[in-house]
Amino acid sequence: MNLVAGCLVEFSARGTEPGFAAVLGCAGGNVRLLLPNGKETTVTEKKILHATNRAVISVSDREACRNAIHEVDLRRQKRSEEFDLAEIHELLAEETRSFTLHELAGFVAEPGDEDAVAAMLRALTADRLYFKEKNGSYTPMNADEMRQIKQQIEKKQALENEEAQMAADLSALQSGQPPSEQLSARLTELKMFITAGEEAPINKRLMAALERAGLANPRKLHAALSASGVIGVDENLLLVKYHVPVEFSRELQNLAENLAKKESDFSLRLPQRTDLRHLKTWAIDTPGSKDRDDAFSFELDPDGSCRLFVHVADPAEFIEPGSPLDIEAARRGSSIYMPDSRIHMLPPGISEHFLSLAEGADRYALTFILSFSSETVLQKLEICESVIRIECATEYDKADLLVDSDAWLATALSLAEKLKNRRAEGGAVMFPRQPELEVKVIDGEIQVSHRNRDDLSAGMIAEFMIWANHAAAEWCRNNSVPCLYRIQEMGEIEAKFSETFDPLTFYNALKSFRKTSVSVHAGRHASLGLDSYTQVTSPLRRYADLLLHRQIKAAIKKQPLPYSQSELNQAMMIADEAIVRADEIMRERERYFLYKYLKQRQKSETLVFDGVVVDFSNNDVTFYCEFLCSFRRCRLPGFDLKVGMPVKVKINQIDLFDGIIRFDLLKS
């Protein structure tokens, strides 16, 4: 092939149709081309499908050359559409040999007509029904081959029609029209695309339809689905992203109901359990909680020693490993608590009723008994399967109001304080934590409040649960029961903590904290000041806790353990993944409603809150915002800063879709 500047060529390009261009020059097996749109490209000589045998246009004048290319391109395309390949095929169908482009063009044009040869190439490329190509030659298709090709063409056309219809249906969503039947079957894919973007497992043809409709952008697609009513105003798409089941099947609900009916008589198993119904027992939890999975009692001796009883709900007594309820709990891994809804790990019929430590009810429990000396030194650990009776089940705020009038509750608070001091002597890092932001949606209204997480009963229950988890870890270690322990190393903390929360001191302390790790061997949890630690106090809400309950209960009864160390490791790893997923969903959902609340306020007021600078660099500043109860970052302000400096935090932009909030700092 003799290629020189000014030759016109058809070349192999992206897609099914050949490209068309003029040769600008050749060197080293590469050909520099000028395209009809005036742009240049370079291809290898192997990609040239057809070329004129000489220069036919001048390339010295680019504009004139481009006009000439365009004119020839249109002429060749028109001629290619005029060729009747069916007629040519009928003429040559009985032939078994191959034909060159020039030979095929010779049946419809005069010899030497380069436009006809190039037009024939285009026609054969556009319609592959009649001739098959190999090494630049074309052989007539036989009847069987044509039948197969027709089927392929029809299938391809059907898919293209489907894509075009989906694109039209997607476009219609933007004007508020409901989704077509075809789109309705693909709503999960569309929602996945909104949450995961290009990483979403979305059908290629659906993706092509989104591109044709101009909706291959998660934000635009979200707006279209919202306009059509497919997505609710506050729909939680993370549940779609992580395939989180919201409802329980009718079968599982029936199993839960039947279980509760069958086991409703708590006296049936009493001979095998320790009867602790004589103890004064309270359950205190967050407002609105119905799945209460822990309660406490205590006994004081005249010499000042005491026994703390932490009672934990006992779902392992009823839910057998491998049963349908167990498989579903393992799949969910954790309960998910959000401002507007709750998704339970176990059906509410048992998690909120039959198994929940409800007021005035007898309940089975796994009780951790910790015996302390008068100096609050832990002397003895016991774990037993028990029956308890809840005298009072209440909420933190309500319990706090009873402290002054209830001597028993006041004594419990005093015990918790002594236990906390004991951990401090053991090296625990004790400091006032930042207040907790609570976001709730009640009857469609977003309510934001703040709670001191160390206040009275909340701090007391947290302390009792810490010791119960420590008791479980020590018991498993002492009895060689396979367990997974939570371990944390601690860097050196130089800060001295005050009695009230100080953002700067807290921020500096956080930088020295190490991430908690999981181990098959017991080890120190430095920030808690304990030599071993695990988690067992939420078996109604965390599948990992339910697994450890089964281990402990089997060991108590001298029965074979349900899980070897490797089996426990695998199951706990899956359970922990579910907890991480649940934490992300809860965190993102709370952030969404918090930002929506702020955006609503922003319509009628300028949002400015108190803050404190805790760190800054040449590019940005880290500060604590009192209203948000969290550390945030923003660009440096136009005034000098110093660490510990009080500032005003102004909220500027709030983007609910991307979950972004932007701040400016003002002088206080």
C-alpha cells in the first residue's frame, strides 16, 4: 500500500463503522491523518482498510482540505446506501470463492472508481448479513449462516430498542411521570447506582440508557426518581446499598410468636437455673427502648463488701445455632437504630417482648456476679443461668429524677463511682467526654437535643456493663473457653483533665489513643484500665454477643462448646463486619437528619454557634463546635489563630445529597 500525503483512506476506528480521513504523512509504520472534523489522529498502517492509489487532494491548505474530505465523505456514504447487497449476494451465492472489494465494486461501478470501492467497504461493514470478511476478502454467506446472522441482528435490534425505550422512560421520570413496568423491575439497580455510582453492579444496557437520558450521574438520577415519586423525601438508600432486610418474613414472625407461646411459663426451666427473683432488679436504658437486654442488682454486706449482679437477656436459651431465626440474626448481624426508625436483629415479637427485660416480668438471664471487697477489689467472678424479675424498667432521664428520693438507686450510683475509681487506679483514662447529640424524628418533626453521657444513671449503667464485659473475659480466660478479646494499647497522655469537658484537652488525648484490636488471647484494654475485655451485654442487638453467650452457657453446663476457636473467629469476623455496616448506616442517617434540621433553620436564621480552635496548619483549622458536639475542619479564616481560642462557627453550605457541610470561622 503506497500511502502519501493527499491519499484518502478508510481505517479501522472505534465502533463498527470505519473512519475516513486524508493522509498527512507516513513514518515508521504510522500514518498521520486529518479527520473530517479538522482534528488529527495517528494510526498504524495495519489499520488502513482502503486507500486511494494516489494523492487526490492537497493538504497544504487545511481548510480547503477539510472541506474536500467532508464532501467526499458525504458522497461515499450516499453511494454506500444505494448499493443493494442482497442483489449482489443473490448473484454470487453459488460461488465458493472470496471476492476483493474491487471485485465487488465492479458489479455496480466502472473499474477504477475509488469512491465505489470505499462505498462498498462501508456498505459491507454496515450490513454483515450477506458477506463474511476474512483478511480483506469477502465470501457470500450460505443459508444457514444468514439465518444465524439474522437472529443475531434481530436480538441486537431488540436490545437496542429496549435501551432506547428505557432511555425514553428515564427521561419521562424527570417530568414527574411514574416509572414504566420495565423500569420498575430495575429500581433496585437504579437506587444502587445512586449510592455507589460507577461501582454499582448495574446492567450495561441500563447504564447506556442512563447516559442517553442524561442521567448517568447519581445526583441527577436521584432528582429524577424523587420527581417521579419513586424515592421518598427521606428514603434511606444505604439500606439498598448494603442489602439490609427491613422486615421479617411471615415465616420468621410465626416462629418467633410460637417460640414465645411455647416458653411463656418460666417455671418450666427453673430447676436448672438460679432463682434470683428475690433481688431488687432495675433495667435502665435510652428513651424509647423496648428491646432491653441488661439489668442490674446488688447486695451490700455489713463489712462493706458487695456483690454486683449484671443480668443480660438470654436469647441463646431459645435460639438454636443453625435455626431459621439464628440464620436471620447472623445475616443481619446487628440491630440498627436510626432517628426515624429501627431495624431489629431479632423479630420484635421476641426482642421487644418475650426476651426483653420488661418491668414486672419474670425473665431468663445470663447473670454475671462480681464480688468486691470493701476496698472495691474484685475477688470473685461467677456466671450463672438465672431467672430474674424486673421491678422497674425506666429511662436514663427518669431514673435521674429519682436519685434524690430513692436511697437504693443512690447507693447504686455510689457503687458505680467506686468501681470507676478502681479502674482509674488500674490506669484507666478518666475524663469528661463531650456531650452526646441526639437526633430524633417524631411525627415527621426533627428534634435535636444534647445529653451528657456521663450523667448519673447513664454513667452508672455504662460502668456496670464495663465490669460485666470484663467478668466475661476473665471467666473465659480462666476456663479456657474460646473467646475473642478486645485489646487496646495506650500512648502516653500528658494532658491533665478538668472536671468538666474541655475540647482542647480531649482532642489532644484522642491523638494518643490506639485503635481497639481483636485477639484470641486476653490482653489489656488500657483506656478502660482492665487486663481483659470482651463484649457480651447486648445479645438482643449484636450477634457477636449472642455467639459468646452460647460459648459461656455450654461451658457452665459442662457441654461441648458450640464453636472451636477458628469457627468462632470466622463467625465473629462476619458479625463485626455487620456491626461496622450498621454503624455507618446509623452515623449517616443521623448526619442526614441533623443536616436537614440545620438546613430548615437556615431558611429563617443565620446559623452561628460557639466553638474552640484545637489545631491548625497552613491550609486548614480544626475546631470543636459546641452545638454539633464534634470536631470539624474548615479553611483558615482571615485573622490570626491560636490553639484554645474561642471562635464563632458559621454554617454556610449544606448539601444533603453528598452529606457535606461547610463552615467559616468568625472572631468570637
